[in-house]
Amino acid sequence: MSNIVVVAEVRGGQLKRTTLEAVTAGLQLAQKSGGKVIAIACGSGLDGACAELAGSGVHRVVAVDGPAFAHYSGDGYARAVAEHAKAAGAGAVLMAHTAMGKDLLPRVSALLEGSIATDAIAVACDGGTFGATRPVFAGKAAMTVRAKQAPFCVTLRPNNFAVAGGGGSAEVTKAAPPAGDLLSVVKEIVASATGRTPLQEAKVVVAGGRGLREAEQFKLIEDLAAAFGPGVAAVGASRAVVDAGWRPHREQVGQTGKVVSPPLYIAVGISGAIQHLAGMRTARTIVAINKDADAPIFKVADYGIVGDAFEVVPALTKAIAEVVKHK
């Protein structure tokens, strides 16, 4: 029997949705391993986030709560997570493949002398051995890896697991941050108050490419994303668009940008270079709009529209807005 630890990500007192996706993966593994799911959250003022975690279906919640953890500290959080994961008898440790997850979980794996797989799209447990499936070769293939050394630490690609909502009321145990000086700590976070849905968490990503001809035409993309309603869609961009200075780097989708896996991805005026496909080909449904019928993007698209984006997108925006309005 091996327990599964899920490392929560809490920002501004709010539990990130990707944590609940990791809980779903943890519950799947626990069914196979015969263990329990323990969630570990680090930070300051965690009562609200831990209450949400306690109702997600996990068996226990550990809140490492204290003023010293008010801001993220890679080494401090890693020591705390490793300490409680070891105490929980973790066979696997899961966390979302976010900026924090990519920094924190390798540290945890090193402290626990375990093995690690990153950016996984599926997890498994067979005969007591944990495994994970992750994309390789720019997303053209998927590779299954198995843990040779426990615990098996895995970061999970967002939007590949349903959000957990299993109910229940797990026990919340509070613990103080580990003693000792922090080697690093975030002193200040400067965030742009855009109010936009994070690209990697969006249910719909509407991305534009060079086919839009100029930066001002990206209003077509913004209007289409807005038509889905508040908090649903995010705007993305190809590398060529970002390199041209039309859009900020935070919106870039691709191998050198962000990797997204939304239920719906709409590519407008994007030819489909390999590096772009690596960042979105695992989306559940891909819609491509391009006037070039031979554009590579159509090879991965579930639905393709060969036509002028300046005619197709406004019509699509109007249709979606009408559907959303009458929902």
C-alpha cells in the first residue's frame, strides 16, 4: 500500500484549479495502490484553500502555515513538502506542471532521493509500480516511464484531468514551517492587473498568427475569446507574432512558449510550424481557420475552415455570443 501526496498551489489565499486536477490524478492512483491521498499546502493564511481541499475527496490535508511562508521559497517549501511526504509514506508525489510546480517538485524529488517525470498527461500504477505518460518529440509521440526509485514525483500538464469535486470532509492538520533560515525567498511580486484567464488554465484558447497581418487585427481574436463569457477563454499567439512585437511573450503558445491542453483550441491564421504544434496538439478539440488549404495546422485539426479569417471570425464570434447569451 502506497499513499499519494498532492502538493497544492495557493496564490493570494486562493487554491489554484490545477491542484484539484492533481487531486483527481491522485485519487486514480490511490485506487490502484490501495493507499490514501494526502494534500500538502504551504503558505500563510491557508484556511480557505485547505477547506476547499478538504472537500475535494482527499483523505487528509496538511497545512504548513506560517508568516515565513507568506511568499514562495523554493528551498523552504521543498523541505516542508519532503518532510511531510516522507512522514505520509508517499509512493508518489503529484503537482501541476505550472511555474511553481516545475521549480518545486524537482527539489522535493532530490530531497527524497526519488525519481521524477515532468509534464505528464496520464498516470498509472501497475503491480505497485507507478508510471506516467508524457509527450516527446515535440508532441508527436507519447512515452510511458516507470519509477525505479520511490517516491515517484510527477508534474501534471494542466487541463488533462477533470477537476476533483468528490465531496467529503477531510481532516486538516496544521504544521509550522521547518526550522532554519530560508536560502531564497520571493520579496515582491509585480503582477499586471489584466483580469484575464491564465492561458494554461483556460477552457478555451483562441490563438492568432501572422495571417492576421498586423497587431491591430488581434482585436478579432480578443473579441472571439470574449464571446465565450468571463473566465472561459484566453488569448494566445504564435511565436512569429510575439517576435514581431504584436503580443506579449506570456501569450506565446509553443515549444518556446507555453504548452496548453484546453478542451477547445482555436487557431486563426496560424500555419502550424512544428514548434507551435508542440505547444497545443494535446488539446482535446482543435479548430483551424486558415485561407491556405495546405497549411500544416490542418493535419492536427479536428475541424478545419478554409477561408478568410476576417470574414469567418466575426461570424463565428457572433454565433458563439448568441449561444452563450441564451444558455
